[in-house]
Amino acid sequence: MGIKEDVEDGVEKNGIREPLISDHASNKGHPWMVYFTTLVAVCGSYEFGTCAGYSSPTQDAIRSDLGLSLAEYSLFGSILTFGAMIGAITAGPIADLIGRKGAMRVSSAFCVSGWLVIFFSEGPIPLDIGRLATGYGMGSFSYVVPVFIAEIAPKELRGALTALNQFMICGAVSVSFVIGNVLSWRTLALIGLIPTGVLLLGLFIIPESPRWLAKRGRGKEFEAALQTLRGKDADISQEADEIQDYITSLEQLPKPKLLELFQTRYLRSVTIGIGLMVCQQFGGINGICFYLSSIFELAGFSAFAGTVIYACLQIVITGLGAALIDKAGRKPLLLISGTGLVAGCIFTAAAFYLKVHEVGLGAVPALAFIGILVYIGSFSLGMGAVPWVVMSEIFPINIKGLAGSVATLVNWFGAWLCSYTFNFLMSWSSYGTFIVYAAINAVAIVFIIVVVPETKGKSLEELQAAINA
């Protein structure tokens, strides 16, 4: 019997009672509270973007005011990633222990502390400490925000709402690039406090994740939170029973440890989650983003014009991807995105090949510009947001904290490795670098075709039962 039929019949596999497929579309209230709760949560995503976008426009001013060497400023910029790795490791257990809202409060506290330390810094050491703290908050937000949104959203809205995470990150990075050119670096640090302030206030209003409450055995609070999210007139009985039954089945299993994530029961979901993070980061995105200006300059294209167009395109295409994800599906967007990434890398590699061999030099700037725009447009359409959406959907709640932390750690390690090796690769071969990225993205397409399932239109319980059966 196939997986779909097994789920529909509500059979048991490996000790887990798979939930019945049900349609909650009828008898639902207005989802305005889901929208409001999501808007509060993605303030954490916007904070992520302000942290990531801070170092680029402030480099000259900070170095001039504090007398930092290039090496000292490079440490300041890169230490953010190490803080994010620590945040990724600890975010899952914290979110499981004190709740998704509690984890967002902890993340906000680190960001607030970090921005204030940066604002008052008079030397490199406090500057690095502040940057490390904001990195921790950023890494924690990168896990808990998409997980929280996926757990509160109805299945027909889950993809689009979770994709808002990436949209807000891109928007915040672009805003930081623009206003960072007209504001002092200390003022920009204070502006970084605004999204955390909005988030902390909003957390007093929005409900906790119903699925986390159910997992903690807080039945009345679970039903109240679910009713608030679905609307006071909505019939939540069927959805509530499905969630409770699935969590009860999961709780009968032993709590997994790190090595147990790779047992047969969880192997497919862990492979999908970690594999998508590898596909996202090792395809070159952070190397290209971090050194975008130097790529344009090397190709003979205006760095200022290229960066502005890049930022605008990123926001528009990310918004388009968020609008399409629940209509087109996760897998088609990933495949289109991966194909575009390969094409963008090939265009850019061709531009640098022409430059190195001094052939058709007049075409180099335009070809490189087109290649980079195709690359970032393709990444923004699918590979930027969809891995986070799928990661938030596929892990059963009993392993979500541990497995999600591992996947997020892999993502941040990939971000560091890609950005660290980019200049070395470019020194080896400018066009060879993009050929390597094209090959990695081609492998990613094969991985998506063979391994990644479509998750559109299924409840978390249906989806996780099918994947982990």
C-alpha cells in the first residue's frame, strides 16, 4: 500500500499513528490573527537582515573613527557568523524548553545587548563582542522564526507565510545598504534596536505555538491558542484531535539523541533538511553577496549601480516567490531556482573567461551583470526561502529542536566556508570559481529531483508521518 493510502487509512508504522487526512478549509474563521502573529514573528527576520547588512556600509566610517586595521575590521565582520553558529546550536533546545516565544525573547535580548555594545564601542574588542552577540541572536532567529510560523499557520497559507522570513531578511539587508550610506554607524546600530522592540512588544499579544503547547501537555492553553489563531467561530476540533493524536504517538518514542537522528526512522527528513541547507549555501550565495562590489569592479561594471539593482531585484523576486510558493509548490520553485543558478554561474564564468583570454572584452561587463542578476533572481525565487520552509515542515516535533539546530548549524557553517574561500577561489581562477558553483548547483538539482518531496497542501502531521514512516 502506498504512503498516501496508508496515511488516509490512519495506520500505524514504527509505533507512530499516522493522522487521517482531513480538510480544514471549511468552517474556518478569519485568519487575521495568523497574519498578525506572523508579522510580529518576522520582525525577528528583519532583525536578522539588519545584523547581516550592517558591516558593509559602515566599513569606512568605523575604521576611520576607531582606527581599525583591515584585519581588525575583517574580524568584526566575520565574527557575526561564529555567533550565528552558536545561536543555531542552542536555538532548538531553548525553543523546546521555554517555547518558541521564549526563544525569540532570548534572541532579542542578545541583539539588544549587542547593538548597545556596538553603539558605545571605542575600540575593536567591545565592537567584536557586540557583533558576536548580534550574531547569536541572528542565528537563533534563523531557526525559531520559520519553525514558529510553520507551526501556527494553516496548511494552505503555511508556505507563503514562512517565505516571508526570507523576504524580510532581504528587505532589511537592502534598507541597511541604503540608509547606511547616509547615517553614522552608531545611529545605524540604534536603528537595529527597532525591530527587536516591536517584536518584544508583540510577543505579549500573540499566542504561543499550539503544537509546542500540546507537546508540553498544556491542553487547555493548546486549544485556546489554536482557537485564537483560527478564529473564535472556527471549529478546531478535528485539527486539534489530529495534532494531539500525532504528538501522543510521538511521545511514546524515546527522546532521540544526536546520533539517533540518523536512524532509519528519521533519516529521510534529516537528509532532506540538511541536504537543502548544503544546496543553499555551497552554491556560492554568500561569497557572491559578500564580495558583490568587487565582482562588478573586476568585470568592469559600476559597483554602485550593480549593487542598487541587485538589492531591488532581490526584494521583488523574493516577494514573487513568497506569493507563488503555495500555488506552484516548493519543489517546482526549487527546480526553477536551481536551473537559474546554474545559468547565472555559466554567464558569469563566460564573462571572466573572455576577460582572462582578452576576447570580446566589450561584452564582459554586460555578460557579468546579466549573470549576477540571473543568479540572485533565481536564488531569491526559490533557493533562498524554500529550504527554510521545508526544514520547518518536515521534522516531527519530538526531534524538531535537535534536528533543526543541526540543519541550521550546517547552513551557517556553509555560509562561513563559502565566504571564507571565495577570494582564494577567485585568486585561483575567476571563471573557474563560477564553474565550480555551477557544478554544485547542478548536483543540487539532482538532489531535489531524487530526494525532496512536495510539501504543499499537507498538514504538518500528514507530511511528517509520510516522510518518517
